[in-house]
Amino acid sequence: MTWRPVGLIYLALASLVLYFVLFERTSEPPATATSPGAAERSLLGIDQDAVRAVVFRRDGLEVRAARDGGRWRVVGPLETSVQPDLIAAAVATLTAGQESEVMGEPTGETLDEFGLAAPTSEIDVTLSDETETRVRVLLGASNPTKTALYAKRADRPGVYLVGANLRYYQDLIFEAIAGRNQP
């Protein structure tokens, strides 16, 4: 093989690369974890970065976590090992990480139908605003298909439907406490 065919192959390759760079390559959209407007359609109506601290309560037990830089860290009870990503996933379920369906504004009688007259668990969320606003979320029963939970902000009348994965995340968080208490 002579140098002329090799040169033509390199010229063709260079032409294809130039064509790709100029015409075919598209810029990647910025990576976002949520769709635009998802925060407004979430239970808390905020982005997950606006949450500074969270407290999970169930059956007399409590797990407190705070954002330490970009990651979550359990601050109580001490010697509890909970994966930071597990707490982040639970927070994402309440914020822009997952849209929530509004079920309406129930009366006192219908709160019992949603399991919210006596909630199964509570989550206190502290926001990263100037006043460190605290929002309490009440979690009730599962929906009939067991794919979601009924939830309510304590400061608002509406009932929401959030993903059942929130209960699963809470189960794992409280299992970490149970594991800490066993010999």
C-alpha cells in the first residue's frame, strides 16, 4: 500500500470528524434531577436544596438529620448509621423530586378516611430560609392500590398523595435505629 491511499483515508476521516463537530453534535442540556415547575407540584412546594434539617417521628422514635455541606448526616440519636442518600431520597419525595397529587381539602370526618386523624408518622422539615421555617408533614394511610400515601401539611388544609416509597424510606431509617438498640 502506498502513501496516497493512506492519505485519502486520513482526509476522509478528518472530513467526517469536521462534519460531526459542525453539524451533528448537539450540546447536552444541563443535567437536572427534576423537571421545570416540579417544585410547585410537590407536597412542600420547594426544591430539595431548600431543606436544611429533617426529623422523622414514628411510634415514639425520632431520627434527626441535618444537611452537612451537600450531604445529609444523622445528628440524633447518636451512633445511628443511616445512609445519607436514604435521607436525601425521603426529602426528595416531599419536594421537587416527586410531584404530588392534591386530593382536596377534607373536613374533620374525612381526615379519618385518609388515616390523617391519627397519623402513622410525622416529618418535621426545617427550611434554609432567613427565619428557618418549620413545616410538619403528617403521613396517613395508603391509597386503595397501595401505590401512594395520603399526606398533609399541618399548616394547610389540603391532602396530598405522595409515593409509597416515602414509607419504605422511613422503614429503612427506623430499622437503623432498631439495629442500634439490639445487642
